[in-house]
Amino acid sequence: MTKYRLEYIWLDGYTPTPNLRGKTQIKEFASFPTLDQLPLWGFDGSSTMQAEGHSSDCVLKPVAVYPDAARTNGVLVMCEVMMPDGKTPHPSNKRATILDDADAWFGFEQEYFFYKDGRPLGFPEHGYPPPQGPYYTGVGYKFVGDVARKLVEEHLDLCLAAGINHEGINAEVAKGQWEFQIFGKGSRTAADQMWMARYLMLRLTEKYGIDIEFHCKPLGDTDWNGSGMHCNFSTKYMREVGGKDYFEKLMDAFKVARADHIAVYGPDNHMRLTGKHETASIDTFSWGVADRGASIRVPHSFVNNGYKGYLEDRRPNSQGDPYQIASQVLKTIATVPTDAKAAA
Ligand code: ADP
Ligand code: MN
Ligand code: MN
Ligand code: MN
């Protein structure tokens, strides 16, 4: 038997954006534990905005498990928060009720700022560094400093070791701003992996004495880009059947559901979706081929392939909850009849 270090990780009850929480328990297993071997556990919900002090117990229900390469015999356990009966989802538990579809694929592009001493990493104590331009995909000390790349590379190693589909990294448009991409099949799988990737990044910042700023517009109304979390999505029907007619109906549906999408695309998005800095206005829905100023960007490949493939919703922001984002995308898609459904 081996003693495993199980890190139970969950989302707390803070609004509008939950925080990640985690605590460790040691348990013996003959080999790396599977999901059904992991017991329910509890925590003090009165300290996480999930319960009142006089009845503070909440239940952690393991829903996904990953190897933790940063620890000897380490296990990362993604959990849902349940009521004391262990069966009813806690109101803060969005994952329990979202739409899922194993054939829907999601690619999230997480942008964020590294922060040190209350300002973006690499910003001088007073004023600003030279304007944005050379930082995006930049290389060299002058543009990316001497520590950010260590962090993003180590994060990549941890994600890959955990079996998370980390798909890539780039330095972003603002100084101190970076992006990584996570891909997954099914809204729960993709979103679990994004939350776990965020957890691994946050934990890593402790080692480097650097913070992550996930706010979508940390530098306010300036000429510095905000942070998004573009949601690239495709259903089986979009990939295999698609067609111009279906695409246009889909975009009509997205237009109708605009406010429902914005409601779950992350807080303070009006600060970011201004129509400037590669964004579309928050108040109107638009789509465009290869258009980074549209709400939804249609890749060239999509059109060239007979309106088949994936689309990029550029509106979700860096603080958005991937569970709710993916679910809303599926909800809107479900309102559009496919040929199969129309024939049925
Ligand atoms: P860009 O910065 O040009 O918008 P990225 O390369 O950062 O593009 O992100 C593209 C994302 O699209 C990746 O996360 C990738 O996994 C995702 N993606 C690619 N193909 C599909 C697909 N068929 N369905 C869903 N997502 C996809
Ligand atoms: Mn990208
Ligand atoms: Mn980007
Ligand atoms: Mn993108």
C-alpha cells in the first residue's frame, strides 16, 4: 500500500467569481486511485460563503482525478460541493446542472496578467513601459522579462503530467500578459481541465512570489488590452454536416440569446467589450470571417470547408466560469434544428 496525498479542490461561494480552494488528506491505496475509490469529504462552508456558522458542513464529491507531479504520490481531485445529504448540489455548484454533450468540443484560450507589487510584471514603479506592439508572441528579456517564461513552462509541464489537454502558450499583447489554451471533449471535461489548469497556475505563483490577475480589464480604460477567455466550440453536427444555412440559423440564435451569453461570460465585461482592442461591443452581436473585432470569429477553414468545423466566441472573459460558458453555448445551439431533428 502507498500513502497518497489527495488534494481535494473545489469552487467556493464567492460571487460574481468563485475562488479555488483545496485541502489535503492522506489515504492508502494499492495503486493510483480511481474516481470511484475516492471518498466524499467535508469542509467548513461558513469560511467559504457556502454555509452559516451554526450549520457549516458542506460535502465534497470527487468528480475528476489527475496525477499531481509537484508532489510525491500526489493526486489532484476536482470536486463538486454538495449539501450535507451528499446528494443535493449546493447552490454554488454550477457544474451539477450544466448541459453536457461528449461530442461537443471546447477549446478555451485563457488570458491573464502576471502581477508583482500591485502592477503587471515588468511595469515600472511609475508610469508605463513602452506601448504594446512587441510583446505579443515576443521573445527576449526586454519584452518578456526573466521569470514569466519559467512559470508558464513549469505550468505546462504540470498540466501535461496531469493529463490535462494543455494545447499551447503565447505571450500576449500587453506587457506581463500571457495565454494558455485548454481543449476538451464535453463541456464538463473541458471545464474541469480549465479549472484545474487555473489551480496549478495559482499554486505555482506561490513559488515565484508572483500573482495572477484574472480581471478582464485590470488597466481600465487605457490603451492596454484586456484579458479574454475565447471559447472555441464545435458539435458533431457542426463538424460533420454544417452548411451555410445551418450556420446562419445558428448565428441568428446567438443574436437572440446575446444577453444570456453575456450574463455568464464573466464580470465587468463591459469594461473589455468596447469595440476596441480586438473586441466587439457588448451590446450588439456580430460575426465575421477571420474578424477579431466580431463577437464570433469564423475561421477561414470553416468557410473553405463548406461551413463545417468550429467557431470562436470571443466574448467570454478571463474570469468567466467555463462550466457556465460551455453550457450556455450548448443551450443556444440546442435551439437550432438540425436536419436530423427536422426530419424526425
Ligand atoms: P487564436 O489565438 O488564433 O484565436 P488559439 O490557437 O489560441 O487561436 O486557440 C484555438 C483553439 O481552438 C484551441 O484551444 C483549440 O483547441 C481550439 N479548437 C481547434 N479545433 C477545434 C474544434 N474542432 N472544436 C473546438 N475547439 C477547437
Ligand atoms: Mn489564442
Ligand atoms: Mn489571445
Ligand atoms: Mn482566440
